[in-house]
Amino acid sequence: MADLKLPIINLAKAADLSQRQEVAKTLCDAAANIGFFYVENVKGYKEDELARWCQWIFDQPKSVTSKLCRKIWNPENDNVYRGFFPTVENDSSFKEAFEIGYESRIPLNNENNPWFNEGNVWPLCEGSDEFKIFATAHFDLMVEVCLELCRLFCLGSGLEENSLEYAFVPGAVSTLRFLHYPIRHGPVPEVAFEGETAVCTCGY
């Protein structure tokens, strides 16, 4: 298992019709036999900018993030499904996150679970407009990447390429999570150990 090499799904190759079928086969083989794969050459993906804005949102003071928290963590807020959630000291997974859904597409009218129809909440502070522009653009980019992978799955399975798009377009329950595992300070709770190893104690 130590020598396992994850397959690489090259989206630039997938855009070439002469190589698309080969990429689709690689993707289906990876999903069926390994369960994981890398995706590379995502047009428009800006890793450095993503890292910068991740750090920006998690560097905001509590006075900003508390207004974004889900209702379970701040009863004064209305949002229950999307938004910010803080670290929980006695949780085995010591993390904080900020989540958004569709902003620029038609939302899904889900009568069975109205939480999925909930709009996004955004920080109100210096830099927030630029953050919103980046976050919504990155969300849309990731949706398009996922749709392209769905098309390749269908192609590699002998289906019409757009066979799965009805489940995601227009609107879906997709969520983009900005995630941060801060360093734990002080004693690590017992629940955070697996055997003698403490988990989730990393920084940025």
C-alpha cells in the first residue's frame, strides 16, 4: 500500500477529443479500484489566492465571525445550514469552517428540506467584498469541475455525457467549505486520541 500511486485526471487532456475517452477510462478505473485520484490542469484554479483568502477568513476576529455563525452557535443569527462554525474544544476534530452554497445560479426549491434553500451569509468588514467575489467565483469553478468529472464518469461508463447533470443544474445542495485546523493550545482531550496519537493538531 505504501507504493500505491494515485491516478491523475488531467482535465487539459480531457478537453482534447482525441484523448477524452482515455481520461474517462482512467477516471472510472480509479473510482472502481482505488477510490481516490488527483485532478490537475484545472483552468482558472488559483491555489495561492485560495490559500490567501482561506487565511483571511480565519484571521477575522470573533466580532466578525460570530455574526456568520450558524444559529446553533449564535442564537441571534437566522442561518442554520450555511455560514461559519467555530472550533469546539472537546471535539476530536479540532477545526473551524466557513461554508457557502450557490450565489450566482438559481437556487434549488427543496420543499422537503428548506435548509437547502438558505442563502449565503457574508462577513461585513474591510476586504469582505473582494472575499465574496473570490469565494463565489471559486464555488462556480468547483461546480464546473465536478460537472466535468460527472461527464467523464458517464462517458467512461457508456452513458451520454450529460446523464447526471439534471441532479446539479440549475441549483443544487452543493456546499463549498473553507476549512482550517488550528493548533491546539493546552491539554489535548482524550477524545482527540487514536491510541497514543493525538489527531487534528496542525496549523495552516
